[in-house]
Amino acid sequence: MNNEIIKELDKILPVVERVHSDVHPELHEVAKLYTALKENPRSETFEKLRTVTSNFTAPDDACPTYKKAYAHLSTLEKDFL
């Protein structure tokens, strides 16, 4: 997996989760699945992540960092496949 993307996700995903999870509680599941992917990348985990994120589509009220996190997750999946 792309180490640069992982480093950036490690920085921004916890912030996105903390700031936006009151309105978007699914971010807790996104964070949990991301952790699982880092430990053991599996297509099943990417499938779950795709479902939880609506195919990596950030909500309308997402900030640029939120959108970037979803874009990075999508890139990780493409790199994995």
C-alpha cells in the first residue's frame, strides 16, 4: 500500500472523525476499517469500507480534509486491486 497516503491518512482521518462524527457517526466505522486495512489489507474490508462511505463519496457538508480522506481511501483500494 502507498506509504505516503497512509502517513497522510494517519494524520487527517482521526481529525475528521473527531470533528465530524457527531453528524456523521459512520466515521467511527471508517476509522475502524482503515485500521484493519493497515494491519491486513483484504478485499472484503475494502468492500465494507466502500459500503460505509457510499463508494468513497463524501457528504455534501464535508470539508476539504474530509473529502481528501475519502479520496485517499479510494486510491488505496485502486492500488490494492
